[in-house]
Amino acid sequence: MDITTAIVEIIQALAWPITVLLICYVLREQISDLAERISKGKLKYKDLELEIERDLNEIKAIPEVEKISSTEEFADYLEDHPLFKVAHVAPRAAILEAWCLVEKASSEAFSRKFSSKTIKTEKGTIRTGRMKMKGAFSKEKILAMEKLRSIRNRTAHSPDYQPSIDEAEEFVMYSLALEQDFQNDK
């Protein structure tokens, strides 16, 4: 093998790796932005939102929610609940209605604990802030509420986003579990 053939083979072997590195260098800002979005779980493609799936997974891991949602009685309750059936027909409506149940149950539980009538008229984030300040509920339960509110807000205010039936079912399940936990909270 002569020197010219050796140089050609080295160039051929390095052509693709150098091309890939050059493309990565040119697109470094876009790649950095994409990596940041993926790490935050905010990658969107048409109707797919990884952020909602991540939030639902975080809610599932919360002890109060997991404890209630894993019982047989709850499974039976869920199967017969009208909102679970609505999720199959109108996922967006099911999410919005399930959130209303969580808000109502949390307000009633807070009122029972602190004899407060004003909490029912306060806006959601203000209400949650007061619940945090007073230590009314566990941090995990407040986190579940915040995650559910976030999903509800994205569903209500993003006209391009249409939740899937599975997402709506999960949201309804966790909302009903949280509602029951609030109702049991004395």
C-alpha cells in the first residue's frame, strides 16, 4: 500500500465522524435547547406532551394518592364513576370536571380544619398558598394538587392540546383518589 492509498483510506474513515461533529457544532444552540427541553420534560410534537405524562407519573408516586388508588374498593368506585366514563367520550371535559372535584374537596377539608369560609372564594393558587402557609396538608398532597392544577390549566388553555383517553383516565383516577383523601381528612 502506497502513501496516497493510505491517506485516502484515512480520509474515508474520518469523513463521517468529522461531518457529524461539524453538524453538531453548527447546530449546537438548537441541540442545547432541545436537550434542555427534554430534561425539563417539555418536548412537544403535535398532540404529544411529555410534560403531562411526567406530571402524572409524579402524582402516582405520592403516598396519599398511591395508597387510595391501589385499593380494590377504589377500583370498583372508579369503574362506576361517571367521570371515568366521560373520559372515553370527552377527555378534556373529564379533566376539567375532575379538577373541580379536587378543588371543592380541598376547600371543604381546609374549612373543616380551620373553620374558614373565605377559602372557597379564593383563587386556586392563593388557596394553595394559604394551605401551604398553614400546613393544612402534607407537602406531597399539595404537590399533587399543584401538578393536577398544572395539567388542568394546560388542558383548559391550550386549544391545540387534546388529551388522550389514557391521560384523562389517569387524571380522573388521581383526582378522585385525592378527593377521597381530602374527604377523609378531618
